[in-house]
Amino acid sequence: TMMLDRLSPQAPDALLALIRLHDADPRDDKIDLGVGVYRTEDGNTPVFAAVKAAEQRLVQEQDSKSYLGPEGDMGFVNALMPHIFGADPTMGGRISGMQTPGGTGAVRLALALAQKAGVKRVHMGVPSWPNHAQILADLGLELVPFDHASPDGTANLEAVLDAIVNAGVEDAVLLHGCCHNPTGIDYTADQWEQIAEALAQSGTFPIIDSAYQGLGQGLEADAAGLRSVLAKVPEAFIAYSCDKNFGQYRDRVGAFYILGQDSKALETAFSNANALARACWSMPPDHGGAVVRLILRDPELTAMWMAELDDMRGRMRGVRDALAAAGSAGRIDLTPLGTQNGLFAMLPVTKEEVAQLREGHGIYMAASGRINIAGLTMGNLPKFIAALAAVAH
Ligand code: PMP
């Protein structure tokens, strides 16, 4: 037999399949709540004006495309730090970073480095972004799941504290920094404090994935949980994505940061991270990171970016408020969506109901019941709520 015959077909990405179904649907009033990208009231995912301006500058000013190292554009990595870590961005020389191909690259690198340092099991609230489980499986790390949410639509604090307190020395815990994907359910400030305290007491290693800063409650508020953890623990990994909050999805812009005890610990850790990156993607794509660097080093472009981000957040907040104000649709309680954050929410619908919404009403969402809040507008919201009520009675 041929070597390739030894491969068995893998399931295609469910959300990409959903995009094709949606594109083929001739109905004018169809609604796409599938793939996780921001959309305007007109249903578009435009390039940020701040990004366009920085790209123009890049074309004018870039004088070489020669190789950088596996760490990528350190100007980008450092310019981002005050926004993530606050007024003392290195925490006295204890935080440093490197560029990665998207948040996905950062998550991959964080987990691979944790594994290299002896981590065998990773505790994680479920449901989670499906790629978390895929990366863990690909690395051969054991996923130890706990329930992220309680049935009332709030975070299950007991479950995460239990996981942290009972974890062993070969365990890490993977947390979402803000705008939890897929539930939209974030820990409150008080819950983050308790999580930070439990991490400090138990010594369980925290890995924080922050992919949506600025799209929940605002740039500073969305970093508060992460900062309260870092203030208390000796060591942590942070995986960061600029693909949503700078709208650079396809340019793959991310960074990986390490909090360590001192600069010597960081140096050794990054020599390992660089070796892992070198063996995997060699170095990250430059363009998107260079764009973020240009924006963040220019006060005018920074202000422009922040205003655009605020608009996006405000629009999604408006949709959430309108959903919550509607109260319910059939048996579905919509009020928790008002207090949740970011692009996503989970509706307690069955697979059959998801199929009925798609076939009968042209409403496209993941089989899990996850919806992209940014797919909703003041225009299509009444239709969405009516269809949901008709199906989920
Ligand atoms: N983490 C989470 C929780 C995400 O939802 C995503 C994007 N879907 C990522 C990481 C990775 O983002 P990207 O690789 O597109 O930067």
C-alpha cells in the first residue's frame, strides 16, 4: 500500500464548514453567528483605521525584510507590555516576552515549555476554546477538566479553586484572561483574588490565555484578573493575541510572556522557548507585530486604536443589553448575556434546535450552541429572538 493510505481522514473544522453552508444560503435575512470575528452593524470585519495608517507608514519606512530572531520584533513585544501588565510592566525585571504566530502560537509555546519543565497534566475549565484540547492532545499532555460555569450562568469558583488546591507538582492550570471563549463568563475581581490566593498557596503553575483584551469591560478592566494573579505568584506564563483587539486575524499577531523569579530564570526559560520556536516555526511573521509596534509608539495612533476598540466593545455591549432586556426567548433565559463579556455566549439549545434554526430560519451557529454576539445587530435582533422562541419552546 501507499504510505498516505495509512492516514485516516480527520473531521474538518466545524466552524469553517459552517461558513461554507452560510455562504451557500440564498436567503437575504440569514444570520451568521458562527466564526469568532468581530462584525460591524453592517456585518463587515473592516481593517482598523489605525492599522491602515500604520501599514502605510510601514510601507514607507521599512528598509529591510531580513530575518529577525525566533523572538520576533521585540519592539512590538515590549510596547504591548504596559497595556497588559500595567504601570510597572516588567514587575521589576521579572516579566519578559517574545513574539509568536498569533495567540495560537503563544498557547502552543506556553504548553510545550511547561511540558519541557516537567508539567504532565493541565487543569482547564470546560467548555473551552476547542484548540486548547487539540494542542494538549498533540503535545501528549493530559487534560484534567473542571466545570467552568454554573447552571445560573456565572463562573463556578468552587471548581477552579478545587482544581488549583488539589493539583500536584506536575500540574498546571490554564485560565482565560477575559472574555471567556465560548461562554462569555468571566471571573469577578473578587473571584480572581481568591484564585490568585489559591495559586500562591498551592504553588500550582498558572498559564493565562488572553485573546480578547479590550473587548469585555475595557483594556484596563480586562487585564485586572491577570494582574491580580501575577501580583501573587512567583511564576506564570501568559499567552496573548492581538488578532481580535487589533483586528489582525490573518496576520497572526501574538506574544508569549513569562513571569519568573529573576532575570536569570527568565534568560534560561527564554533560551528554551527560543529553541522550541526555532524547531516549530523558526520565527513569527513580522507584518502584524510591526503594525502594533507603530501604533503603540505613536500617541495619535494609539488613541485612534483605543477609540476603535471602544466602539466595538460598545456595540457588543448594546447587543448584550438588548438581549438581556428581551428577558427570554422560549425557554431560554437571555438575562445572563447582559452581564457576560466579549464575543461569545452559549445558549442552552440542543443540536436539533441548532439545526432547526439553520434550516428553518437561516441562523447559523456552532452545534454547541455558541453564538458570536457580534453577528447580531439592532436590525436582526428581533428576528433572532423570534426564531429562538419558535424553536426552543
Ligand atoms: N485563545 C483563545 C481563547 C481564543 O479564542 C483564540 C482565538 N480563537 C486564541 C487563543 C488564538 O487566537 P489567534 O491564534 O487567532 O491569535
